[in-house]
Amino acid sequence: MKELETRVVVIAPPAALAKLPGPGGAAYAELFGHGSLSVEVYAPRGEDKQEPHTRDEIYVVIAGRGEFVYGERRAPFGAGDLIFVPAHLPHRFENFTVDFAAWVAFYGPEGGERP
């Protein structure tokens, strides 16, 4: 049981946000990795300039609200919302509040999971 317990990781939002800005002033910082899983904190300021990713990802909004743009569509989001984005789909956050921050989890193989 002890071996399993050593794999548990708890990261509170304030500790995650303290890692920002990330390397080179990036709007994200990697917090944890396990196998194919990479967990980051993401908090763009002003404009979200991200490009499509090569792996599936999940966002969980920590704070703030705005609009999530994906392909030709858009949807409102707020704190606590979960957003799944398949690999290679163009997406970005727009019209977000200054306190916007999200957990981001990348996982699975390059190219994304098969449906």
C-alpha cells in the first residue's frame, strides 16, 4: 500500500498559479507527468495565442469566464467547467476575464485517441 500512496499528487490552485509565468514567460507551466499524462496550469493574459495540439486534452477552468472558440463554434465557459478538445482541432479562449486560469491535461498517443 505504501508504494501506491507515494504516487498520489495534490496540487492546489494557488501553488499551481505561483509557477506562472512558465519558461521564457510562457502562459503555462507543467506541474505533473505520469505515463502519457501531462498536467499544466494555463493562464493567458490579453490574448490566447495557442496552436492546435497533437494530443487530446482536457481543460478544467480554475477561475474566470469567457468564450471558448473551437473550429467555427463558440461556447461560454466559467469556473468549474470541463472542456474536452480532440487532437488537432483549432481552439482558443476569447473575451476572458483577467483572472482566467485553467488546469490542462494532455494524454494519450500523438494524434489523439481513436473514437
